[in-house]
Amino acid sequence: MGIQDDAAEIRAGGWRTLAALHGLIDSALEKALQAEYRLSVVEYTVLEALSRQDGWHMRMQQLARAAALSSSATTRLVSRLEERGLLSRYLCADDRRGIYTELTPQGRELLAAARPLHDATLEATLTEAADLPELAPLVRALYELEPAPAAPAKA
Amino acid sequence: MGIQDDAAEIRAGGWRTLAALHGLIDSALEKALQAEYRLSVVEYTVLEALSRQDGWHMRMQQLARAAALSSSATTRLVSRLEERGLLSRYLCADDRRGIYTELTPQGRELLAAARPLHDATLEATLTEAADLPELAPLVRALYELEPAPAAPAKA
DNA sequence: GAGAACTATTTGCACAAGCAGGTAAGCCGC
DNA sequence: GCGGCTTACCTGCTTGTGCAAATAGTTCTC
């Protein structure tokens, strides 16, 4: 034992830290969004992902990947949101197996309403995490990630 | 809009990256551990947490915090593991409300068997993630976290 | 252009999670 | 040492998830 075990231990520790921070943020967001807008984190994520495709549509599978969900979960998630009138499904003429989803005005509206709470909760949680010695380094690292290929500049 | 929105966008991007990496690792571990040892990631985490308290016990609530689970989920999780003979519950004389859990030899054994797969899967997934442009920076950051207060030296 | 092979989505089923409510045990003031 | 409050854990119920199988549509081969 030695070098290999050390590397494994570093990875394991990193993973524990990652999981801990993820759990903290996830549950904070879940509570906040659920309480105010009856939205789960995944649901918010899906709406948000759709809004980035503004004017566009997304296939179920793209959505599944974006939300890190199985396709069956995606089907039901989309159904829930559709029932609430937040998005709409429609077949695309191109490939009639494919189903596209699109935000409705209501969906866009709810997302706009929820975003500030989402951001505020995220900020609060990160700040809180920055005070915990075992999470602080990761929080710092998050802020220093590549400027994020956010909205790919329309260069 | 401007500075504030930028900060929010950075946080949101960081969160998306964090969530993506977490999801990737989590599902890889889940599949591997489930297939080989019929263990979920949370179950493994609990066994692992217990093993760190070697010779010791943990109360349900400590366990709940360690696994980022609700107490009801913890009850059932512990029940599952107990039924499989991997850990044992016992009342502690101190505070008869409290219930302590301890790894059984079988539990220790299964954990020892599963750990290499866990570590290997973790390594493979991190390596894979390091090839994705959007995840690579975070993976690098993980490796550079504080040397981790691993096993707090018995100083 | 008919059939095999593949892909996209949906549905049946089993399971694990959270919340709310229940019970047992400790703690406190009197 | 008896009520009242709190804490620690367990149980009923509802919901979301993944896997596997079913269905509908596309593509490729001959």
C-alpha cells in the first residue's frame, strides 16, 4: 500500500466533499422551490434547460440527458408539467417518433418568477457552505471555474 | 442588470457543473455497486461511514446526517442492512431512546470486498469526466482540494 | 417495396424517499 | 414523583425513479 491507496483516498475524499455540497444545495433548493412554486429541482432544471433553447424545442432524450434522468422519468416529468400547462408537447414532422417540448407562456412566466428565489437560495447556501471547513475549498473552486461557456457568445 | 446577474450566472453555471459531475459519478457507482454487490450508493456510504468509526457505533441521526437522508429513510435503510446481516442495532444503556448501529463482521467483509470496485469506478468516471470540456476544470479542482482531513490523526 | 434491425417514447411494476403522525424515553419545574 | 415539553425512532401514505417490456416510426438491405 502507499501511493495507490493515497490516490484512492484523495478521490474518495473529493467525492465525499462533492456529494456533501451537492446534497446541501439540492435540499435547500428543493425546499425553497417546492414551498414557493410547487416545483422540484429537476422540474426547475427542465424548465430552465428549455428556456435556454429559447424559441426552440427539445426532444425528450435531450431533456433526459439535461436533467440526468431516465427516459421513463422524463416522460412522467414532462407529463406533470404539461398537465400544469407549463410546457407543451408536439410531434415534429421531421421524425414522427420524436416528440418536442416547448415552454408555454405560463411556463416562461413561472420560471421567471422562480429564478430569483433559485438564485438567492443558491447564493445563501454557497455562502453557508463556505463557512464549513470541509466544504469551503470546493466552494472556492466552484467560483473559479472557467468563466463558463454560459450563453455561447453570439460572436 | 450587470454585475449582480453575472454573479448569479456564475453560481448557476457552477451548480450545473457540480450537479452534472455528481450525477455522472453517482450513477456510475450505483450501477457498479448494484450489479456486483447489490448495494446502493447510499448503502455503501453508510457502511463506509460506520467503518470509519471502527469499534464504535453511530446513532441513527448521525447516520442520517452522514448519508444526507431523512430519519425515516435512515430507519428503513438500516433495517435493510440489518436484515442482510451487515450491521446490527442495539440500544445503548446511556440513553434508551438512542439506537446504535455497528458493522457486523459480514458487513466489514462486504465493505472490504466492495471498496476496490468503488474506487476503481470512481477513478474511471473521474478520468472520463476529465475529457469533457465542461467538467474537466471541476475534476481538476477536486484533485487539488485540501489534502482532506481524512482520518483525523489520533494526535 | 417487404422485412429485419434500430430508435424514440410510453407503460407496468417494484422500490426507496419524504412528510406527517405515532409511541417510547428522557428532562424539567413544581 | 407527576404533568408538560422535547427528542429519537418507527410506520402509513403518497410520490418519483429505474428497469424491462410494449408500441410506433424510421432506415437499411435485398
